[in-house]
Amino acid sequence: MGIRIWRLEDIPEDAGELPEGFVSLADAAKWLGVSPEAVRKAIRSGRLPAQRERSSGKQGWRYVIRTTDLNLWKRRVRRDSAR
């Protein structure tokens, strides 16, 4: 059984949270309103959990982020920036 990877085009723009599953690093960055490099740094520092998955691209691997982790991270970032 494979994992469900959502594309932002499949999710309504007014959705408060992402549905259960995974999104790519690029889509996570778009949804959070930050650069892909900022998401990559959060993954490498351990602040945002992610999974590596085999890819057909030239790198051979890509990060996918669980949507539940992304929803929690977005709430935490909003809370911290409101202080």
C-alpha cells in the first residue's frame, strides 16, 4: 500500500487544514507561505518531521511531509509570531 501524496491543486484554497496524508516539500512551502529552503532547514534541524521517499528525479530521493505534522507546525509558527 502506497502513501497518499496530496497536491495543492486537489485541496480547496479555503481549507483551514490539510487532509490526512503527505505533501511534497515544494507544496508544503507554498501552503506555509515560506521558501522551500526554509522548510528544508526546518526538516534538517529536526523542527519539522519528514520522510524521504524514492523519486524518479535526478536526485533519486525527495522529502514528503505528513500533513498532520504540517498543520501542527503552522499553528505553532502562527502562535510564536503573534507574541
